Amino acid sequence: MNCTDCHEMISDYVDGMLDLGEQTKIERHLANCEPCRAVRDDLLQIVHFSGQLVMHAPPNPADLWQRIQTQIVAEQPRTATAQLKNWWQRLHSRDFNFSIPQVAAVAAALILVAVISLAVFKKSTDAPPIAGQGNGKEVPLGYNETSPEFQELEQRIRELKATVEQRKASWGSDLQSSFERSMVYVDQSLDESRQEYKNNPADEACRELLRNAYREKVRVLQGFANF
Amino acid sequence: MLLAVVGWCASSATAAVKFDKTYSPQGRARLSVANINGSITVTAWNRKTIAVSAVNESSAPISERVIGDSISLEVRKTIPPGKADFQIFAPADTAISLKNYMGRIEVRGFRNDVSIKSYDSDVRLIDLRIPSIDVNVTAGDIFFDGELTGDGPYTLQTLKGDVDVTLPASNSFQLSTRALSEKINLGDFMSSLTGTSKFPKGISGTHLRGGPRLNLITFNGRIQLHKK
């Protein structure tokens, strides 16, 4: 289970509406995922405090709704003709005396809207390649590796790297070689998946691969940092 | 004289030691093995006991912890790490959890959950009819030949290596494949997938009634799915 799946189900989990299998999967994920545990704790707090709120209800709800409905009906014109006449009267009764500055401001606004519309129209007819066919030369809209999820992973990676660097010198050659090999594969995978995600930000598969590459780097560093 | 002493010290550090233990769980057992450098082979048998046999260097001492039906074996981390090769037989309904840094892993014949985490290991999973599996290696091929019998999920991931899976045509699953290399071959399953979504780096779809998620992921390698 990944964090996206967990977030979709966390609310039902807190409400006790999941079956046992799904509950187990979520709990397994929560055991290893601090951000999702934080989300669960926030939801639990909300439920807890909501439960403590005092219920407010009118003394006679049926009577209240009846009075509201009666008032709405009374304020509306009865027939379509009456409604149209009502609208025309409102329009006719407005005072349309504008000053010269007001007229100039309206004219300027209309000209601005026209110019912007023309520019957008022109741009859309010369559109660059759509997402998924990126040429890699520019970062398309939607690419966002600075999301909190990736930033957290980057931070964790920096911390673990520092720990590993301190301990690496004392390992034997076998362990050092295994670590260096693992890091080469991890960094290669991270670089490639990062580039693919930049080129195809709308591609869910690319985003998942990038997320998995980040998590794998954390896993490798955690494992060797324990040595 | 000095050379003799040094030689003796070196040989003591790497002298092979045998670890032989048998455990008798009362119910369904949970077996965890944490190795560092060496192979782990776990095979199901029709006895009720768990038999562990390991050949380990004296620089790779093995500690055990038994709590009820939960058996944990761990090779203690020493610098430099010693080598230990495990050969284990256990009842088919044992839940298996294996961790390793480097060394081959093989699991054969089980009917309960399997979890494998390693960094540099080829993993072979043979004749597994299991409710869920979670395999995650940094470098190494993953080979799976078995059946999906539960709610899943079934996740096989390697950064560098191939994922090769063989399943019966009757298995229903919700497939998700991701391969940075774009080398995905679903074989005869391709024609029987429905609701297929294709991306440059992945294919998803439903086989038969769908249900348990089958996630196959590799960054630098191939994904191959075969019908048996």
C-alpha cells in the first residue's frame, strides 16, 4: 500500500468502516509511515472534538421549515410572465447615468479583455507539445518534485547519508562494495525516473516510479546506516 | 612464532561454525531470518517442526529469539561482517519474513504470507500458493512461480534486475506493471486483460474478476508474465 491509497481509505478506517483485510493493510502501512500516522492522528482529533460539540437544534424544526418555505413562495412571482415583467421593471428602474471617467474605465477594461483573449487564442494555436511528448527542453506544467512528499524524502536521505559516511570507513571491503553498488543502481534509477517524470508529468506510472526510487534510496541508506 | 600467532588469530576469526536448531511451534508459526552476507533457503515440508541449519563463520554469530510461535534468527552485525548460509525447513503454513544484505534467497512450497527485503540478492520463489507477498531488492532478479490465493497485495520490486512471474490462467488479479526500461512482456495475459491502461513506462489492467493487486516493478530490467 502506498500513501495515496492510504489517504483514500484513512477516513473510513478512522470511522471503523473498513473490512478486516483493508484494516490490516492500512495498519501495516501506518506502522512504517510517519506522515500517514500524522494524518490519522489529525482525523482522530477532529472526530474526538466534534463529538464534544454541543448539538444545536430548533425547538420545533417542522414549524421552522414551513415558515421558511412559505416566505420563499410569497416572494417569488407566480407565473413566467410575472417573472419576466419583474425582471424588466428592475432593469428599467436602474439609473444608467455614467460619468466620463466611468465610461473610459469600462472601455479600457473591454479593450484589455479583447487583447488578452486574442493573445491566448494565438498562443493556443501555436501550442508546444502536450505533456507526454515533452522534448525535455523545458519543464512542463504539472511537474513538481518540490512537493512535500519528495522534500521529506530528500531531507531523510541527507540525514542518512551523513550517518553512513561516518561509519563507512570501518566496514569491510565486501560490505563497502555492496553499498557502493546499491547506491549506483539507486542513483541511476532516481536520475532516470526524475527525468522521465519531468518529461511526462501527467504519466502516473512515471510519478510512481520516482516515488519508489526515492523510497528505495531511503531504504538502502537506512539499512547500511544501521551498521 | 609471531607469524604462527597471527595465523591462528586469522583462522579463528573465520572458522566455520555450525548452527543446528529445531523448533516446535504449537500453531501457525512466524519465522524471521535476518542475514547479512550469505544465502537463505527456506523449503516447506510436511512436518510440524522448523529445522534450521546454518554454516556460519565465527565472525557471524547467530542469535535466536522465540516468543510463542514466533521464531526470529539474526546474524549479529560485526565489522567486517561474516558469512552465514541458512538452510531451513518449515511447515507450509509458516509466515516467512527474510532480510539480507547480499546473498541468494530461495523460498519454496509455502502457503502463507512471504516478505523479503534485501539489497543484493537474486530471489527465487517456487511453488508458492500464498495470500500476499512483498519482495523488495535493490539489485537482483526476482523469479516467481506460484498462485495467488488471497486478497494480496502481491508486490515484486527490483531496481536492477528482471521480474519473471508465472501464474495459472485461472488467477484473477488487478495488474500494475512499471518498468523504466519499458521492457514489459505480458505474454498470453495481454490478450485477456481488460480495462487496460498503457503508459510509456507501465501497463495496468484487470485479469478475469480482478481483485488482489499484482504490482511488478523494475527500473533497469524486464518484466515478464507467463501463463502456466
